[in-house]
Amino acid sequence: MFTGIIQALGQVQTLAKRAGDARITIRTGKLPLADVKLGDSIAVNGVCLTAVVLSDVGFEADVSAESLDRTSLGALRTGSEVNLEKALTLSTPLGGHLVSGHVDGLGKIVQRHEDARSVRFQIEVAHSMARYIAEKGSICVDGISLTVNQIEGALVSLNIVPHTLAETTMHTFQIGHQVNIEVDLIARYLERLLMKPQAAAATAPNPGMTLDFLSKQGFSV
């Protein structure tokens, strides 16, 4: 799990394709690695990756075919900047929101304009993701926890303050740029919870927690 608060900007050293998947090597810049062990998770542009090789200046991770298909990692090149965050611990301040590092899909920057010292972005997401996004709710864009200013259909509007622009890759975003989108965890689980019991039963012999069960326990649904 992560918070969506970017800890450092890293840089891609290599992205080597390997029989359908890939191995990525990241220079981690100011991200401290002293407490990172082999097998630990690090979010790269919002994608949870497992460190399989560690060095004094960075790490290597395998990128599955699923991650290459669903995220923008496959488009990275040598020298590309990436947002980095280590997995949270029980003592980590939750400054953003709970982020799993499991990307739901890609969004596209369709508008960018200055607004005083901030920059306003409009991102187009898939209609299948838009239903999970709410005004003033949370969204994760390339690993960055952000507040949704407005949503109209599948267009998400965001206001980005100078600090976020300076400390993340968002200063490089231009119209047409693709970004990794992770919707709020609560929205995904809430939809599953509110499915009709027979829909859940189709994938599991015991539907477990159902609306009828919740009602009998005194919950208003």
C-alpha cells in the first residue's frame, strides 16, 4: 500500500524487453534505500513493482505483460523521469489517500492551462472508470494522490499547486500525454458490495456478505 505522496523523482536507466515482459532499472535520486530490502515494493508512476536487484543508486524490477498492457510503463525510455514512493508502514503519515499501486487504466491529458501560480489539467479517462470518480474525491495519477476538482462525463479536472508541479513529473505533462489512473479503493469495493447477491454467487459458492445479511445486522443499505 502507498499514500500517493511522491517521495522522489527517479530516472529510467534501462527498460529491457524480455520474452513478452520487461526488466526496468531505476536510478532513485534522493529516495533513501537504506531500509529497502529485496522483495520490497516501490511504486513507479503509480505502479507497484517489486525490487529484485538493489544497488547504491537504485533498483531493478520486473514488469509483467499485464502491467505493460495496462499502464504507461512500456512507453518509458532511458532518461525518462518517474515518480517514486516506497510502501507505507504503520508509522507512515497518511498525507494522501490509500493507494494500492494497481493501475485501473490509462488517462490522457486533453487540456492544460495556467491559473495564477497553479496549473489546471483536464484528463480524459475511460467511461468504465469514470463512474468511480467523484467531485472532491481522491484519484491517483501516475502515483500522485490528487483531489478531483470537477468531473463531467469522463473528463476529470485537477488543480495542481506549484509544490506538486516541482516535486513530481506533472511539470512535464502536455496535451496528449498518457497517465496511469487508479481510482479510489472504497469506490471499487462499494460497487462489489452493492452487487446483487446472485451476481456474487456466480463467482463463489458462498456469497458471504450480502445486502440481505447487512440489513439483518442493522445496517441501512
